[in-house]
Amino acid sequence: MKKFLIIALVAALALLPMDANARKPTRGKQRTTAATQRKTKRAFMVGISNYRANGRDAWGNIHGAEDVAMLKPVLAQQGFAVTALTNEDATYANIKKQLTAFVKNTRKGDIVYLHFSAHGQPVEDGLNGMKKDEADGWDESIVPIDAGSRYQAGHYVGDKHLTDDELEAYFEQLRKKIGPTGALYVIMDACHAGGGSRAADEQGTVRGSNEGLSRSGAVFDPRSGDRKRHYDLPKGNGLAPTLFLEACTSQQRNHELRIDGNEVGSLSYNVKCALQQHPLGKNVTQFKTDVQQSTQQPGRWPSRQTLVVEE
């Protein structure tokens, strides 16, 4: 009888459902799989075309939003999750808000691509409490869609210009978070010494302004000096490899290209050509070489304009 009872008890236990603890390894495995599938290629893009929308006349229209439209599908095809701000969405506050969130969500080993296609302008160093650290007395800045072009007390005081000091803080955070196993790419298809609308000596829209934004009345002279580096890229262990590409030096104008009847940013177009050669990954040297080789092809780069490379 005892033997029969033992056999019956064993059979009954075999029919019971698996308890929660027994299922935990399966759920843990699912969580691990989901984590490994998280996108590690991430892009943040700003492109502005319609500066004169809603009656604004401080800045001429360019084709920055077209740059984003051209590059976004190429990056997406290569596995990038793209955050893009164009035209009315590219306000000073929104760029900083979205860029802050983008940095927060960046993880170790990510491949990160930042792209700015907009007007640029020199800003008097130290304006609005920013640190005074430029030997030539001028910061460089990206011009959001809601920024003015001249300092006017009580009207516009430069508080919506996105300066290199502000951008460098984001770049530093990204390099630390990404670490040496990832990479950071920064594309600046703007200009800080352009003509504001169209050049008189060449065809094509020009990005930027050669008139500095100054509270003291200082006059920006691009001929007074040409810094070798626009951004401070400290070296050190634990930082992500970084490549900066800028469309021109501080003494030059950034001319757009006309491709198949449409105007696009000169640097943006060559970035597209480079991406079509090799997918963007951890090899910053390969991407730099591809862009440089692309600019040497006939019709792909404006005359008297120098590609700036910082790494």
C-alpha cells in the first residue's frame, strides 16, 4: 500500500504547473536578448531652410532641411535611429531640450552622428554670461530658426544663438558616455563668415554671416585670424574617438551645391556620397577618407572653400 501511495504522489506532482521560480531563467533570457537588440546607432540632425517664415527677415532662406531629407533615409538604412529637427521645430529651446534627451539616452559603445545644417554667426566672446575663452574674442554659433541677427538691447540680446561653448558641453558628455568602444561624428554644414544670402562672385546660396553679434559694438574681421581648430577636443582614456567635419574655415564662405537642379549643403552632399561607399561605424578614419575623396570629384566641392577636419 505504501508503495502505491508513493507512486501516486509522484504522478500527481508531475502534473502540477511549473512554479514562478522555475520560469525565471526564461524571462531573464528574454530580457538579455532584448537588451542586446537595442539600437546602438543613433543620429541627431538639425536642418533649417525657412528662416523667413512668418514674416521674419533677419536671415535669408537656405536649404538645411533638404540636407536632412537627403541624409535621413541613408542613415536609417544603415540602422540609425534618427532624431531630426527641421524648420519651425528647430528653435533654440527645442534643440537643447532634444539634444539633452539624446545625450541622456546614449550608452557605452554607441555610434553617434550629429549633423547641423543652418546659418552660423560669430558671437562676441562672453556674451550673456558665457565663459570668455577665445583668443580672437569671438565664439562661433549655430543660428536656430528663432534667433535674430543683430544685438538690440531690449529686443534681441543673442540668447537664442547656440554657441560652440554650449555645444562643446554636449560633445564632452557624449564622448564620456560612449567611451572608446564607440564613436562620435559631428558634421557642421554651416559657416561663420558667409554673406547671408547669395554670393556675388559665385552661383549658389551662402550660409552664415560675416557680421558678428556684439553687445559692445566690436566688429568681427574674418581676416584678423583663422583658428586651426574650431572646437576643443581633449584627449584622454575613456573618451570616444571623435571626428569633426566643417564645411569651411572661419575666413571662407560656405556655398551650397546645385545637384540635379536642387541646392543642398556642400558638406552634406559629400557626406551622403561617403555613406554610400561604406556604412558608418567605429572606423572614423575610413569615413574621413571617404568624405575627402568625394570632395575631390568634379562638381562636388565649391572652389576656394576648404574642408576642415578635426579629430
